[in-house]
Amino acid sequence: MIHCYKLNGYNIVLDTYSGGVHAVDELSYDIIELLDKGIDREEIKNKMLDKYKISTSDIEETFSEIDNLIESGMLFTEDSFKGQNLDLKKRDNVIKALCLHIAHTCNLNCEYCFAGQGKYHGEDALMSFEVGKKALDFLVENSGTRKNLEVDFFGGEPLVNFDVVKKLVKYARSIEEKVGKHFRFTLTTNGVLLDDEVIDFLNKEMNNVVLSLDGRKEINDAKRKRLDGKGSYDIIVPNFQNFVKKRGDKEYYIRGTFTRNNLDFTNDIFHMLDLGFTELSMEPVVSKPDTDYALKEEDLPIIYEQYEILAKEMIKRRREGKPFTFYHYMIDLSGGPCIYKRITGCGSGTEYLAVTPNGDFYPCHQFVGDKKFIMGNVDEGITNEKLRDEFKLCNVYSRKKCENCWAKLYCSGGCSANSYHTTGSINDVYEYGCKLFKKRIECAIMVKISEAMDEMEKENK
């Protein structure tokens, strides 16, 4: 399976199963497209002679180059992965990551919050140290031979329960050497409580910190409001700037959400750049279709254009010596994830679990609050093995709609939570999200091709 597309002056051919990416000339592009459609080679040759007014030998030389790619397994590669999902249910029950819901409460009242303003459609709640400690012990005991364990402090707003965050990190560090593990911590915050004490702690202990900001003041404040109804921009932006200034070269992300109210979201990204932030993410809102901010089918051309504008701006700024990172354009064309990850994805409900303040386990943070997805708890461990087995079988080959999709080994079938909330099944697909993902991958690959071309040009000078 291949995917051919043109973007920013490049003719790009992606080979799905080998991961081969080829930037080709017009003649090669046309021939590959026609071969993919099953057109006879003699007919292709005649079409190319008419279109390009070139010699037969030129066309035969191009055919030879294409055949070399085919023979080397970089073009029109067969699917050698199909069927590897059959033994996924038998794989070891190793946990590598937990999302600790340290606080089911929030000091903001964001309109589009999937967590019901941080309460997950329940009551306000804070995780105790005792529950968190049991969760960390469970992670260690169920992590097998994995050395690096990941723990994300999440909410609501986790800094509302900062003392417990500190105690849990201290506990984890105290047992690392004894249990032969290393904890990698992340924290997601809205920034309201981000003072110097918190900043110093996060910069010391957190491998990554995610900071929530939607961009321009009027855009951010329309959806990300304080409890008194006022916008949060004027409070959080100085806090974020102070944090990033002190962060040094450690990882962080400014994470925004765009809705139908700011389809020109590249302007929000550029505003974040103007504020001094260079590690950026902008997520499409996922919401019920009857909200005034829900993305619609007719918005897709505008969103696609925005992704292209962003990709071209990334190239421009890199060439000017002012590079920035956009999370969804981070892609490794030389290797990337192993085939297991390409097939199975994030590992929700299997390798990754969310833990609520009272110690219940859920497949991930987006299922929290829906009690039929409770998988167990910190006292008893995993008790709903049937549900775990269902999530084990969630993979790109279990989703019928992914069968003929060129992007399936980049998205691994997409998000099970988004699938469930839009279709009622964890093994279906969120089709709107698929369309956006495919466009982002096209742009990400084009950006990488541009980088490679620039490097080649430098070497040839």
C-alpha cells in the first residue's frame, strides 16, 4: 500500500508497510501513481510520452529506478504484519505507566473540559498520600523487567494537591535504588498556582511539564475561565513565562485546544511563539456535536489549510535559525516506534492505567467516571480481567475501518476513548479525528523532507 500526495512543492510517496518515504520528480510520481492503480506498464509509457515529450529511454530509466525500490522492499511492500495481533491477548500483563488523578477538582471552569470541570462528573476529591503510595507500589510490582516507569500527575488541577505530589515523588525516589527502577514524572497544570516554590520543584523532579494555554488572550479567556467567570490569561501567562525561563533545556509543552471558535488556530500558535514559548501542541477539541464550539465536517478544508500554514512556518523559522517544536509534527522517519507499538498504540487498559483519588483503576483518563470501565483498585489490583483482555485486542488490525488506510501504522488505529465516545465501541474509529491525523502526518513528513533536502544542499556546497 502506498500514499501519494503533493505538498509545498514536493512530490511525496509513502510506502505504508516499509515506512519508506520518497520525494520524487513529476515523472516518477505519475508513474508510481499509475502503477498503484494497476495500469499496464506499456500504457503508462505511452501516457508519459504524450505528457512529457521525452524519450523512451528516459521513461525506461525511471521504471528501472522504481523497480530497484520495489526489489529493495521500499515501495509497494506487502503487509508482513497482518496476523501479528493474534497473540496479543497472551502477552504479559506488564504495567509501564500510571496517570495519577491527584485532584478531582479544579480552580478553573473551562467550557470544553472533558472531565466536567475536573470533577469527572462526580464529587470534588483529592488523592491521599496512602492511595498514591499504593498506586506506586502496584506499578513497581507489576512492571516486570522494565526499569523506567512513567507517572503523570493529572487532574482536575494537580497543584491543588501539591503537598501530596511532593510526598509521592519523595517516596518514589526513596525506593528507586532498592527496587531497581527509575521514575519519570510529568505533570499537567493550568498554571494558576505556578509560583516560585512549585516551579523549582517541577524543574527538579519532572521530566516533562504540560502547561495549558489556548493562545491569544481573547481565545483563551473565552473558554478557559476562572471560577469567578473572568479569563485566566493575565494570571497564567506570566507564570508560564517565569517557568519556561527557569526550565532551561528540560522538556515542557504549552498545550492548547482549538475549537470552531478559533479555526485560525495557527495565529494562536504564533502568539505563543511571540510570548517566548517554543515547545507547542494544539489539540482539536473533541466534544458533543451540539455544542457551539464543536468542529464540523465543513471546517475540514480550513483546518487542513491551517496545518499547512503551520508546516511552512516551521520550515521558514528553522531556516532563519528560530526553530520551534509542534508536538504532532514530531516524527522519526529513520526508525520510529517498534512494530509492536505501531500495531497496539498507547497501551491504554493494558500497559497504562489511570488511578482516581479513591484508588480505582480505569483504562485511561478519558474513561474515568464511567463506572463500567473500572478495572480494579489499588488494594485488589486488576479485578476485571475480561475488560483488560478487550483492551489487549485493541489494535490497528482489530479495526475493520483501518484495513485500507495508509496512515494506520502511524496512528495504531487511533484513540480507543475517542472511538468509544463517538461510536460506542473501543474497537471502532473516531473518523473526524482520523482525517485530522492523516493531514498532520502528511505535513509532518513534508517538514522532515524539507529538513533532509536542506541538509543535502549544505553538504553539496
